Amino acid sequence: MIPDFSKRWFEDRWPVWAANALRFWSRLVRTRVVGLEKTKRFPNFAAAHWHGDEMALIPHFGRVGVTLLVSQSRDGEIMAKATRALGYRITRGSSSRGAVGGLLALIKALRGGHSVVLAVDGPRGPRGVCKMGIVKLAQKTGVPLFPAGVATSRKFVFKKTWNQVYLPLPFARQVILLDEPMFFSKTSDPIEMEQYRRKVEESLHKAHHKAERILKDWQ
């Protein structure tokens, strides 16, 4: 019984320890957050980012109280515990299996007055290709959608991961940019929907390039 209890206790606590370690690590990275003040013009909002930027973004927005969509899997449970420790609200669902349920959970969060953040090229890529879910989310709720771009001067890339997730290195410089908000009319026309999806994709690439330019001027 004791070994089983110890194992369960460790499994419950280590994601929190990892979250606190990431918070401390992030303080060693000189970070500028640009554009966050734009979100204050709205009661709540949605933000979009690319997969791979998670470890750069997560330490900085828990204090804003945004909601994350986390899968129902075992790995998702670990992520939920870690991100709650960083101040995030969590809703459980999936952007692949049970995608409708995940979308509805985020819509419920937005209609409840909460903001949400979503990686839009998931859950398994291809990287840099926006999926339609974020457009439907913004359409159905009418909230502004902010594209987020990240640029980091030095980082360690986990090359065996499909999304090439990276960890900013201590004493690196980093820019996190929230670009101008986007709004979408409530349409079901397939051509317009595809245009909106491409607009989000282009805006994310643009936000990334803007962050890179700011970083270059800073160095």
C-alpha cells in the first residue's frame, strides 16, 4: 500500500513541480510581451498560436486567467495539472477525436466571459497550417481573435517531436507579440470559410515575422 500511495502522490505532484521549474526557468529569459494591452479593450478574447511555441508562451499568460483546451488522455491529465499550477483555467476535450466536444467546451468558456488560447495547427499538424476550428470559435462567439507570434534569440529544439517544440535558453532574448485582432462574420459559405482560415494562417506568419523584427532591433 505504501509504495502505491507514494507512486500516486508523486504522479500528482511532479507536474506541479515541473510547472514551477518552468516558471523559474522563464524568469531567466529576457522577455518582452508586445500588444497585450490591446486585449484590455474587450471583455474577453481568443488567441491563436502555432504548435511548438507552447513552452515559450505558457509561463507568461497564466496570470491573465485564460482557458486552455487539454486532451482527455493521460498526457493531457499531466498537462492539466501543470498548467493549473501556472494559473490557467482548463477545459477538457480534443481537437481531433471528439473535436466537436472540444470546440463546444471552448465556446462555453468564451460565452462564460473567459478568454481562450488555442494552437491552431494541431493536434498532429502539419505544422504551420491552420485548421478551421479557430475560425468557427471566433464566428460563433463574436470575440476578437489575436494572432500570437514568438521570436527567441537562443533556444533548445526538441527535434524528435512532431511540432519541434523548443525551450528558450537562459539569458536569451524573446519577443511575444499579440498582433491586431480579427473578426469574422457568421457565414457558412465554404469559400468564405476557407478565406477566413487562410487569413488566420497568414496573420500568424505575419505576427511571427513582426516578433522577429522587434527582436532583431532589440539585440
